[in-house]
Amino acid sequence: MDSETRKSRTEYSARNTTVAMVARVMAIVMGYLTRVVFTHTLAEEYVGINGLFTNILNVLALSELGIGTAVTYALYRPVAEGNIEKQKSLMRLYRQFYRIVALIVLLSGLLVIPFMDVLVKGEDGVEHLIFIYLMYLLNSVISYLLVYKAALLDAHQMNYIGVLYQTVFLILQNLLQMLVLALTGNFILYVLIFTLCTITNNFCISRKADKMYPYLKDKKVQALSRQEKGDIYKNVRAMLMHKIGNVAVNNTDNLLLSSIVGIISTGRYSNYYLVIGSVRQVLDQMFQAISGSVGNLGVEEGRGRIQKIFEATFFAGQWVYGLAAICLYELVDFFVEFSFGARFVFTKDITLVLCLNFYLVGTCRATLVFRDSMGLFRYDRYKAVVEAAINLVVSVILGKCLGTVGIFLGTTISTVTTSLWVGPYILYKYRLQCSSVKFFASYGLYAGVTFGVWFCTDLLCRQITGTFFMVCAARLVCCLAVTNLVYLLLYHRTEEFRLLWRKGTDLLRRKRR
């Protein structure tokens, strides 16, 4: 039975990860094509407005309080034990939470309107600014009323179902948006399509969950005990602090750029974020897709097994994020220039900081997945607030002194001083209950190797000459070949690499049978 359970976790993880990565790649391609059409049919101000309003709503999403993470964690044990009554009770509570969240987001969003002239500089070329913002707000509010049932799919290790629905509607959305922009150049219609596709997507996921789990429609639902509700409320409060930290670090750059530097700089960053953020989403999806299996692992396995799986997952993360960061640094400027024009290209120092932040934040993904799936978010809740404070204060100070690069350096400093070490320390102390010294030694080795390879690869890429496309292709081949070869030579004998190799080959063997 134990062996079969592990097989099931491996297979679910492989399926969720494969679907998530393929879907995200398709989303990147479609998003890129849409952005190219967007950039060439609308003024630069609209590019900045799109990024700014998206970030405002991400800030307002703080009102979600991390409910999704807390309730999904609470579902892992009832799902593993087949306790349907408990699942029904939790989902009822989840629905009530999200209705309240939708109301809070609506009211908070309306309160932002009087401060729009402070948040947006250089918006003279944008017509109907408030109406456009209200459409973005409506899209966010309605989503909260339907999306909560996806948590049950995640808890059953079936993340791929929600991802498939999202991908289909995203492709439809991008196709319609490109058509509207090409024919009319109307930004309002562009946003309207975005809203309609989001609503329809969430409605279809909700219907699918109802069909797979008919007990969601049962009207007879037992109330949770006071202690159970108290535990969930504690976890929700802890996740609120994490949400604050996450928003401050990852979703305030556009706000700071717009208010300190100007909306044109926000537009430039939006194009870089399209590329770097899209790659990050692919890799983040890869790790997020295993969260259900990690939650099941935490319920059914001991500390030793959990530690081995975590260290192998972290090893995989530093490999793929390191490789991606090096490739992005060598190619993203070329990509932005080719797609959107030379006027949108940042100086090389800004690109370096953006790619460094990509790598540093990426190496934290494995820790975050295990922390959330193991229910450890209360132990490092104050870290999130400290990280938010450091990021905002340093970004504002350096932004005023150094401009755009200073704002991004604030993210670097806040990540290094908090997330890089606090998360792993908490995981080892409270769940694995052993020393984290060996882990941090390995972390330092991984980072040192990555920066060394990064430096050498950049020296090689600088020697490449030729036509635009030849240079890009040669740089890509150089990054992939050098980085993977060095990693393979240095790591192929490690326990983490052998574990991942063994699981991969076992999975392929079962698939062939």
C-alpha cells in the first residue's frame, strides 16, 4: 500500500508538472504575440497602465488573506483519509470566506480612485482612465466568487484540470484580444474580453468540480468545531503576513516606478516582466504542481523521507532557475529590442539585477511549496512583514538616488536578508527537526557554482558576432550547453541527482508498460 501511494504521488506530480509547464509555455507564446500587437497598436501609456492596474489589484488581493493556502492545507488530511463530511465543511467555510473577500476587494478598489492622480504620472494620453480601472476591478471581484472550488482539485492532486481550463480560455482570450486590437485599436474592448474570459473560465472550473465531487452540492453540511475554525483562523492570519511580504517584494515595482520615475519606465518594465515573469511562471508552475503531492507526503511519510524529497526538489530548483537566469541575462535585451523596439531596452545593469532577482526568488520556490503544504506558515510570519518593510524602504531610497535600478535593488536586498535563509531554517527546525547547516552549505555551493558559470558564459557570449538572429541562436546554445554540462559534471554523483534520476526512469518505465 505504501509503495502504491508513493507511485501515485510520483505519477500525479509528473502529470501536474507536465501539463502545467506545457500550458504555461503556450500561455507565454500567446501572451508574447498579444503584447507585440498591443505595443504596436496602442500608445506607450497604455502599456504602463496595463501593468500598473494589474499591480494595484495584486495589492488589493491582500484581502484574500492567504485563505486559499490555509484551507487547502486543511483539506490534505480529510482527502487522504476519504473524510467527505470534513471536506464539505471546509469547502462551505471556504465559500463564505471568499464572498467576504470579494466585498472587501470591491470596497478597497473603489477607495483607490481618489488617489489615481498620485499613482499615475504621464497619463494624459489615456482616455476613460477611471472606467478602465473599474473594469479591471470588476474582473478581480467576480473571480473570487467562483474560484474557490479549485482548491478541492488541488487537494486531490489534480491541479492539471484547472490548468487545462485556464489554458483554453487564455488562448481564446489572447486570440480575441489580438483581433480586436488589430481591427479597432480599442483598449476598452481589450479589457472587456479579458474580463469575460476570466469569468467563464472560473465558472467552468466550478462546474467541473461539482461533477467530480457531487457532495459539494449537498445542503446538509456539518459545522466545524470551534477548535478547527480557530486553527484555520490562525493560519489565515499567518498567511496574511506572508501575502503582505509577497506583494511588497513582487508586486509594487510598477507602483514605485510609476510614482518615482514615471509611467513610461513602467511600460518598459512591463515588457521585461512579460518575458522574465513568463519564464518564472513556467518554472513556478512546475513546483506549484507538486504541492498536492507534497501535502500528501507530509500526511503519510516520516521526517527522513520528507527531507530527502525536499533536498532533491531544492536541488532541481537551483538547477532550472540558475540555467534560466543565465539564458535570460544573455537574451532578454535582444528579445525586447526585436519585439518592441530599441526604446524599450533597459541598460545592462538593470537587466543584471532583474535576472539576479529572478534567480534568488526562484531558489526559494521549493521551500515555499514545502512550507505551505506542511502548514508551517505561522512560524515565519514575522519574516514576511520585515521583508516587506525592508523592500519598500530600500526601494524608495535607492529609487530616488539611482532611479530604476535602485527600485529593483530593493528587491535583491530584502530577499537576501530574509527569504533566502529564514524559510529553510523554519522547515528544518519545526518539521524535519534536524540541523540545517548541511543544507545551507549545499546552498552556498550551488550559488557559487551558478555565479561562476554565469560569469564564464557571459565572457563566451560576448565573443559571439554575426547577424542578429545568429547571435541570439549562438548565445542560447552556449548558455544551454555550458551551464548544463558544468552542472552535470559537478552534480551527477550527488544523492539528490541520483534520486531525481531514479524517479524519472522509474516513471518512464511504468509509462512504457
